[in-house]
Amino acid sequence: VEYDKFPYPLSGINGLILAENDRWTFQDLVSGGSRKVYCHGYLRPKGSSKELSLTFTGQQILLDEDLKQALPDTVRKAWTEINPRGLIDLTATVYHETGYSKPSIHATIRPLPATATVQPNFFPYLLEQVGGTFDYQDGHVRLSDIRAQHGPTTVRTHGSGTFANDGGWDFELTGLSVDRLAVRRDLIVALPLKLQKLVDSLKPTGQFRLHDGTLSFSKSRDSLASIDSRWDVVLDCLQTDLQVGLELRNVHGSVRLEGANDARGCFTKGELALDSATFQDIQFTQIRGPLWVDETSCRLGRWATEYQRQPMRRLTAKVYGGDLVGDGWATFEGLPEYAAQVSFAEANLLRVMTERFHSQQPFPGKMAANINLRGRGKSLDNLVGDGNVKITDANIYELPVLVGLLKVLRNSTPDSTAFNQSDVKFRIQGRHIYLDQLDFLGDAVSLFGKGTMNFDQQLKLVFHGVVGRNEFRIPFVKNVFANASQQIMQMYVDGTVSDPQIRTQAFPGISNLIQQIQADLDLDTGGEASNTREAKRGFPFLLPWGRTQ
């Protein structure tokens, strides 16, 4: 038997057909062969027309070409897009009334997970062990309790879709959750090209969990039209790493992502709710704030809100027990560029010293800073920046550099209240940090310095000391004493933060002058050169030995 409105061929049929006048009843019909399908129904008058109702049930029905061709044209197109395979249990009702061109078809399909797979053309990511219920009626499909696997990845969802007569369709998954999701190559190549570029730029590693998600696909009737997609999901990061211009490691927490991919481009906006993330071995916690990512850039904080023309909000986080606010952006095209503006206050100095510098000594105090950074690529050679740091309410005498300097100044072991405040101003050029101001202030003695260091904690510093804090004096007197102290003694620090090497130079001005005189004596045999240097120096009362005016 092959009904022309649902031409699914069945053979070897047994059962009972009752005919009474123009009323027909079909009872306990069952097909033979490999397709064992049961059927019952009727054909009877309805006013001036007739109506036919047939109900088919089948178990372990193969999703083959015969079944596909028996379905309406819109369903066949959906079948081609979704590309299902395997065995199903099927219940289908076909209702047709004469005078209408098409029958009404309602089908309930339950895949057998051991055999069923789906690999949609618009998202060629193979899903196996597919289970759940698919309900179809007159161009509309509803998905209930769908489950599927891709290796260790588990997918669960509900959904619905519509297939129009003109060939257009739309499909939406709701309540979408994905467990143990790993961003491997098979997932990336299944994404639309623009989304592939975005994911490739972020270089995610580790595992993710997606939940409370909505994912939709749609296509217009134009056969050449691309498939548009939209999403609104919560993404949990589980020990993941990300490249957002800066390399973030061990990212834990959630990100709300809402975006689209269509002919205009690909973007996602979001809200960070991360528990923690690590950058350059610094752990940030309670990370909150707005996010914008598109094909060319990633924006955080006010850069994200300004781009969307929303009220300004900044990124917030905790670092070393203090409060951080900041903004940042990164580009993906060519050699990536990035920039960040960060401020933090009330950071715990003890945590900074133990966690960042692995110090074994107690360093109570509070720390605040303002930092501006900009760079290109992964290399620190292209990093530039500046900022300032302020330490207050501190006892920082046990810093190895300060212990050595105080021993020089006092010729004894320093007391525990030597320094309680520090002010630092710095610039960053590649791997070098230029310390334009490096002051340690105490009630009894203060150190004022400058110099350079690098990210390997190597030092090259120079200090001079003054009595007291040097901040409440009359400006003229303050400058006189400061200049005098620099002329009496300077202290030079080389080595590393943990192992500084300190040397001193008494009366550096006189030492410099003696060096200059020695240089003049070495050049004196040149005559003209000596006269020229002497004229330029401008100190006529300090002539080389053996010379007269």
C-alpha cells in the first residue's frame, strides 16, 4: 500500500478492513518485512466531502530515503538541514479532507539513542546517542527533553521550529545546557566562519559548561541566503585559559553572553561574574563588569559600555584583598594590541610581598596604585606604561634593600618602625621599569631614590637619606638639606630584590670633580683640547695642578 498523500511504501499487510455503505474502517493493519508498521483509521463522509484519518505506529523504523520522500516538501528540507540517522519509534496521524490540496500530518518521533545521530549542515557538529521526543505538525516542530553526546560532552535542550512553504525556516533551542564542553578543532570548524575567527582569537583552553541558554538559527527563503544565528547563554569557565590581548589563566566563574552572527557581522556582549582569574601570577577575584567582543576587538569596562552607548560602568575586582577598578581593550587583527587602565586601593601589603615576591618576612600595611599599560603581541618587549604606588600604615623595614641601607645609615640593625610609608612613580618600557621616584618615609629617617629594575627583579638604584620625613619643612630649607644630603653620601643598590648588593659613595660631588680633573690631566698633553675643556667648564678657580692664570 502507498497512500499518494503520504507515499511511504508498505507491503505484506494483514488486518481487517470494514466497509459499510460509504464508510470504511481500518483495524489492526500491520505490514510485513523489515518495516513493521501498525495502522488503524477510517474514511467517511463529512458533509459534501470526505475525510480520511490514518494513525501509524512503528518501532525501530529506519530513517531512510523512503521515509524522507514520503514527507511534505518543507519537512524534507528540514530533514536535509538537520541530517538525522538511525532508528526511531514513530507515531504519525495523517488527516485529509477532500477539497484540500495537502493533508495534515502530526508525527511524534522518539529516536533510539543507541543508533540515532544528528549532524546539521548549518552546524556540522556530530551529536550521537540522541534521545527525547520530536513532535511535528503542519510545518511546526517541538523538541522535548532532547539529550545527545559528543564524546564526553553532554547536550540537553528543548526547542521549537517552523518550516515555511516558501523554503524559509527558523529553529530555536531553549533551556540549552552543555556539560564538559572542550573547545577542540571539531567544534571550531562547525561554527560559522565569523564566529570561528572570534573563537580562534580568544584561544580558549580547558573545559566549559553552558547552561540556561537560548540558541536560534534561521534562514530566509532565498536559496543563497546565509544562516543567521543568535544566542543568550551563561558560560561557566572551569580552569580555562583565554587570550583577550592579555593572557588570562585559571579562569573560574561565569560569563553571560548575548550575541548574533548574521550578514552584518558577529558580536557578543556580556556580563562578567568570574570567581577568579590569574594574570602574570597575580590572582584577581570577584571580577564583575561589562564585556563586548566582536570579530576585531574585545572591550572591557567603560570601553564596552561606551561602544554600546550605555551609561559608563567599569570592571571591578579584588586583588590582594583590595578593591580594583579598571578598563581595557584588545584587538585581534594582525599583531594584537591591548591597553588597560587600572586603579586599586586598600590592598594588603603582606599578601603582595608573600604571594608576589615570596617573602618570608611580615610586611603589614596598605597599598594603592594607578597603572596604565599598553602593548602589542605576547612579548613584554612591546609593553609600555606608567603609574604610581603608595604604601601607608606600614612597617617595611625588613625589605632586604631597606635593611642594608639602614645598616649603612645607622651602622646598626634597624628598628621595627623605620619606614611606614612609601611613594613610587614609575614608567615601563619593554622589560625595563624606570623608577622616577622611590621614596621610603619614616619618622626618624627617610630615603629618597630612583633607578631601574626589570621583571626578573634585578635592581639598579641610587638613594640618599635625610633625617625625618622631609615633608613638613620650609621649602627653601627643605631643598637645601636635600641637596646637601645628596652631596654628603649616596647609596647604590645592585643585584635582585631578594639579594641586593649595596655600596656607598661619600661626597659624590667631590668624587665627580676629582674624576673630571683626572680626565683633564690625561688630556692636558693635547694643549688645545685642554684649553677648550677648561673654558667650557666655567670654574676658573679650580685649575689643573701646575697651571696658573
